[in-house]
Amino acid sequence: MTGKDSELKVVRQSRDGRRRYEEGGKRVLIEAALRPGASVARLAQEQGINANLLRNGSRSI
């Protein structure tokens, strides 16, 4: 997942700072993390999110 097309996009941010991300971007990111040999920490860092959000899957991001 590199490049601007694969960037996780924020669709809404609440007053308390929580962000909501577009579904398509979340799906692509989760699929990339599930690939053999993928580094969850590296993928999360590239997208600017905490690795725990990605590790927990779609219920978090």
C-alpha cells in the first residue's frame, strides 16, 4: 500500500478527535495487513494510524 490512491481518507472527525474513515480504504488496508509477511506496524505507520487500530480490524478503524 503505497501512493496517494491507497491513502486512508478521513470522512468525518468528531469534536472529541475521533476519526471515521471511508469503508473502501479500510477494506484495502485490512486486506494488505492479512497478506503473508505483511508488517502491520509498517502499514499503520504509513497511514498515520496506531497499529492497534489495524490489528483489531475493521471494528476499530
